[in-house]
Amino acid sequence: MALTVRLPERVERNLAEYCVAHSVTKIEAVKRALERLLQAPAKGKADPDHPFVGCDTTAGDVARHTKRMLRERFRGKG
């Protein structure tokens, strides 16, 4: 299947830089990106590449004490 896409200049420039750095064609880079984007994570498992995975460094039971922890955070105690 053929697909034509207009990319903003910034995205096209970033794509070209990526292709040079990784020695791949633009077509191959776009195919890889789309395949990765469309991959469904295994049911019940966290996606380790998600930007929010592992970002919470709070100790204790966050779910149980959410309101208290938020109050402390906004008051500057945490």
C-alpha cells in the first residue's frame, strides 16, 4: 500500500537527521515507527517505554493517602 504524507519542516528535518544517524532510509524509519506505535502492549503488563512508568518515587501507599500527600506537596512539605 502506498501512502503520501505531508510532514512539517521540523519533523522532516528530525527524520532526516535520525536516518543519517541510524543509517536507515526514511521509508524504513517511518515503517518502524508505525509498527511500534501500533503494537498493543500485552494485556495486564505495563509498557516499560511509556513516559510515566517508573516516574513515581514517592514512598508508601500512594493510593490510600492521595489527598493527604497532595495537600502536603502543594503546601511545600513534600
